Amino acid sequence: MGDTHPRPALRADQAIRPSLNLKRKPRMKRILTVVVIALFGSALTTWAADAKTNWDDGCAKCHGADGSGNTKIGKKLSIRDLTDAAVQGQFTDDEAFKALKAGLKDKDGKTRMKPVEELSDDDIKALVQYVRSLKK
Ligand code: HEC
């Protein structure tokens, strides 16, 4: 009814589709797999690079690039050696996350480590995993 416009697109589509479907499907699957793997791989690389950059920029001056705490400030603040498995065992991922999110204070309420302000929760979680990777 009322539909006066012909629809060549639809007709063309119907004409082409069966043969395309037959030939393309396995290929599309392979291409998709490759794309998915590529995306996933690059996401992982970005994650590692970001966490390392954030560590080097914001944490290494106190904790040392290697996490040993062997820096001027690290010694002054008696920062524990994060490469030491025993030290890593002294806090959970959750506690580390909270320490970064809210900062750390000593008994007298004096700030030991400032809260991380400029990073998202995901970035902070990635940093916690980076800290875990410093364990020797
Ligand atoms: C001003 C120096 C300073 C900076 C900068 C700093 N920290 Fe800390 N951090 C400390 C001190 C001091 C402590 C408490 C002593 C200790 O745990 O050895 C601490 C403790 C920690 C802990 C142990 C938390 C817990 O629950 O016991 C982790 C994990 C940590 N820092 C990670 C980081 C990360 C990641 C960054 C970078 C975003 C960072 N720190 C930046 C000084 C610093």
C-alpha cells in the first residue's frame, strides 16, 4: 500500500547474501578471532605501561623504582621493602588500595603517604598489581 518507492537495496541484498554467507562465514570468524586477540593483547600492554608510568611518576621517589624503598625519602620515612615477600604479606590488595585512595597516617595523625588524587580506581588497582609484581 502507499509504498511507492521501490527498494533496490533490499533486492540487491537478497540476491547477494546467500553466496556471501557461504563464503564469508569461516573467514569472518577467523578475522574476528584475530581482532579480539589483538585488542586484548594491546589492552594488557597498555595496562602494564600505565601502571609502570604511574609508579615511576608518583611512587618511585619514595618507594624507589624497584620498590625497595632505598631512596633518600624512603630511608627518612623508614619505608618497608616492597620487593620482600614478607612485607608484601603484611597487607592485602584491599588494604593497599585503601592506603592509596585515602592515604596513610601515623598514630599521631601525621600523613605518611598522601592519597592518590589524580588516578581512577582502575588505575589504582593496576598500581596495586604493579606493586605485587615488584616482589622478588
Ligand atoms: C611521600 C612518599 C610516598 C609516596 C610518594 C608514595 N608512598 Fe607509598 N608509602 C609511603 C609510606 C611512608 C608508607 C608506609 C610505610 C610502609 O608501608 O613502608 C607507604 C606505604 C605503601 C604501601 C603499603 C600499604 C599498606 O597498606 O601497608 C603501598 C602498597 C604503597 N605505599 C604504594 C604506593 C604507591 C603505589 C604509590 C604511588 C601512587 C606510593 N606508595 C607513593 C610513602 C610514599
